[in-house]
Amino acid sequence: MKNAEEIASRAIILLCLSDRCALERTTIGGRVYTLKQRDEQREAIYKWLQDKGYNSSITIEEKMLFEQKVGKGNKVEILSMQIQYEAIEPCLWSLGLVDKLSGYDRFVSEDFHPLLEVGVSHSLEKLLKKCSLRVFEDVVLQNEISMLWHWRARELNNSIFNFKPAKEVIISIFGKQYFQVIDRMQIFENGQDDFNVNNKAFNDLNLDEKNRIKFIAQWRNHAFEWIVGDKAWDEVELNT
């Protein structure tokens, strides 16, 4: 399992990555910025990461994006990378900095800049003193839950869900040890046979809702898989 410093550093990099991606938009936070202003902000973000010692934890792909001038890359692709913001909360939860994980039905909208103390006076050492790393078994459980959500979202065209309850499908595919994971998910209440999303069965959601859950679950699963494993961030494989 990754240590607190590694997890905190990853959360900070992901937050800065989201900020960098957002600079591809002309309007940010209700204000219009020129291309020059946005590129100057990109440089400031990257310099801050370097000055605070996070450069060694940045992946090659992330480094290329931080170094690429605003407006020079594929805007759609860069903005799509902002979905990795969903990986921040699992990191913060694992560090004990947030008490509860958000549901899988909506994107995380909370601003984590204050919590991670991103700014001129930022100190990783000071931040780590506020962290209390959760026990390995609890993090593994959340990893399994995120994996099942990701798996269910990817199985859009699997007709087996029309004939068997999702709980039975999970046990038949992943094994009886997943009874405990299913119980902790608390989404099969009142005889619900499919994943329950706002009192609706997953199969009854529209395509946009299903895709939203898929991307949310993908990056939360990526984060937890990285935390409990020994692979680098860009080497994590999700085998669901």
C-alpha cells in the first residue's frame, strides 16, 4: 500500500492537472481570460509543482501537458482528462482527510484546493500531520466496491442482467467472498435485483447516466487500485 506522502502528492498533482486542463476554456469561473493569461497560469502551476518538489511524482504524460502551451493541443482530449478529478477523493478518504466517499451517481464538485492547502504557503510536511492513513482492509474494501461499479457500468449490453439478479451474477463471476462487499455497498435494498441508482435500477438509466457512472467508477477504481498496489500511477491496469 502506498504511504501517506505518496497518496497526498498524487492528490495534489491531480488537482493541479485539473486546473491545467481547465485552462483550455476561454471562460473560467464565470470570467473570460485571454490566451496569454491562461498560458501564464499554466506556467505558474507547473512552476509551483516544481518548487514544491512534486515534479518527480508527475507522469510523463502529465509532464507533457504541463509543458504544452495552452491552445496547442487537442482541446477536447485535454478537457476530457479532467475526469481524473474523480480520483482525488479516494486519495483524500484514504488519508483520513474526508470522512465519506461520494456516491457513484454524480461527479465530485467540491473544491479541494483549501483542504490540500494549495498556494504560496503550502507545505507537504504540514499537510501530512493532518493525515491519518486508513487501515489496508478498509481501503481494499472500497477498491472492490469501485471495481464492481466499474464492472457493472461496462456491462451495458450483457443480457444476463435480464434473467439473473446482479447479486447472483457478481457471486458467480467473482466468488462467494464478494458477499461481504455486496453487503457493504448498500445498493440492493428492498429486493432490488440490479445496482440501485437513486431508486432506479441501473438498466433503467439512460445512456448518459450510465456513461457518467462508468467514468466516475473508472477513475475511483484506478485510484484505489493504485493505493493498495505497488504499481506506478500510469501503470495501473483495471481488469474488470
